[in-house]
Amino acid sequence: MTVNHETLTTHPWAWWAWAMGAAAAVSLTNNPLLIALIAGAVILVVANRRTDDPWARSAGTYLKLAGIIIVIRMVFIIFFGANRTGTVLFTLPSLTLPDWAAGIDLGGPVTLEAIVGTGYEALRLATMLACFGAANSLANPRRALKSVPAALHDISTAVVVALSVFPQIIVSVGRVRRARRLRGGRVTGYRAVNSIVIPVLEDAVESSMFLARGMESRGYGRTRDNRRVRPGTGALLVVSLMLLTIAIYFILANPSGYLAPDPATCGPGTLCAALFGNRFGQRIGILAALVSLVGVTIGLRSSGRRLGVSRYRPDPWTTRSILAALCGMFALAVTVGLSRHAPTALTIGTVPLTWPVLHPVMLIIAAIVAAPGFFTQRPLRNPHTVDDARELRKDTE
């Protein structure tokens, strides 16, 4: 009996949901301990569940890019920092800028508070980038394209192509380097850049043309009769998206004033106070978001009927895939709860400097993020691909 190994792997959008939840949790804190725990959990999942496909080798490149972001932020705060008050570590020669550049300081004293605060922010940004890099390494972009609604097929194609450009470049670089090694090319390092760039661009263009010819030959983009689309579907989508935008504003801003409930009818102990209270705007925003999501779902399903999209071996949402996606949402929910009960654990002050606090709940958050690395299906390994990757790594070092 033949078993399709794709049905045994985690759904690609489950990895994206997991990564977005982890990145959102990181965005809520500047505590370096929690950020480091989440980053370690993400790296652990990638190491355990990354496949041998060439596009899955981009995880290391994303980590290098995250390190470059940290270095750039630190360089900018040292030479162009605006916060010059606090414990002075050293002083650089300063340069007086003209009046039109007021607010920009070049050189001068470099304080410990500015270095630490910028380091926290840079670490948070780098970890968020690493989360999305992990999703790119774990989720096959071509499989993700098969799982989008038919109405969003054109938009999702552009998104998937944009997200897969970077992994495709890495694949092309590896292919060109292997070809040069087979032909006896001995030039390595920066001297080999000129002989690699042109073949890489040519390979990328040829891959795009090959994909376009295959899509055209299979009737990609074929539309059905417009009469299958119910009248008012476009208006439903527009109104639902506008309502969703307003709902997001209500959730984030929690507006008060004329939106606040009447104290005479919404006093303490009443049902109104229990449901809304001092967060009336957020509660209304949540209700509006739910209604708008229902409208968007109905509109997408109705408008998708005009597209003749076929899927070969569609990826099922298995129990493990659902749990992997929920782990990201659970991590975000626990982080939000921690921010309400212990806000000082997530927000570390830098003026004056305070030591980061390791709250026990942070270990739970890291464990939730790392959980998909253990209960999801282990990917199949190709020994020949692993050997080629090792040889390529030795050649590039």
C-alpha cells in the first residue's frame, strides 16, 4: 500500500499560524529573557521539523539577517543616539549639525541606558524576523498555495511568490555552486560573487518561465460563468472589510466618551457592567470583528465559485496540524494574560535600569512554542540530500 507522505506532514498554514502567534507574543514584551526563550523554542522546532528540501535551508540565512539587524541598530544608537542622559560609558567626538537637522545628534556621550534599551528593541525585532524565517523554512510555499480560498487565489499567488523569492535564491546559489565545483572551479568567497550572480539570476528567470508555462498549460486562472456569483457579494466583502477595520481600531484604541455606557443603566453589579465595564469600546470591537469575519467568509466562498481551481492531493488539516496552529495562539493568549496580571514582567524599564524578571509563566510560554517540535510528524529524510547539503556547506565555508 502506497502512503502519501504529504498527508503525514504538518499543514503549511499551521506553521504560519504558529509563527505569527510566536511573533505576536514577542512583540508584546521587551524582556530579553522571554524573547530569548521564544527564540530558542523556535530554533528547536526548526531543527527538529525542517525537511531536506532546498528551500528549507533558509533558516540559517534568516538568523544571520537577524544578527545583522542587531548590529545595525547598535551602530546607529552609538553614532546617532538621541538619549544622552544616564551612565556614560564613553564619549565620541561630536559634530554640530545645521538647524535643518535639529534633533539628530552625531557623536557625543554614549550611555548604558541607551545601549541596553536599543539592545532590547533590536533583539525583539530580530526574533520576530526569525519567527517568520522559521515559517518559511517549515512551510512549503507551493503546498500553501493549494490551501487558500479560490477567491484569493490571484492575491495569494503574488504573496506566495514574494515569500518564496528568498528561498528560491538560496536554492539557485546552491545549484550554481555545485555546478562550479563539478567543473573544477576553485574560486571561493567574495571573489566568486561575479561568477555566481549572473547564473543565479538566469536560473531564477528560467524557473519563473517554467512555472508560468506549466500554469498556462493546465488552465490556471480559468473562470466560470459570472452568474454563479450571487448578487451583492462584492458589496458584502467591502462592507465586511470596512467593519473589520473599524473593529480593529475599537479593539486597539478602546474609545470612550459618547461610546461609554450610561452609568444609570450600567452600574456596578449589572449585566452591562459585567459584559462591558470600562472596556466598552474593546468589547464592541470584538463583536464587530466576529460579525465582519462571518461576512468576509461568506463573501469569499460566494465569489470563489467563479474560479475553476483544482487541487491535486489537497493537504488535510490533521489533529497535529490544528494543535500546532493553536500553540501559537495559546502562546499569544498566555502572553496577553501575563501582561494584564504582571505587566512589569514583560516591560523592563531602562531609565533607570532594572534587571529582567524571569516569571514562571514565561517558561510555560516557551514550552508552548516549542511543543510542535515534538508532537508533529517528523519529516522524511533523504540521505543523499543530507550529504549534498554537507558538501555544499563545506564548499561555502
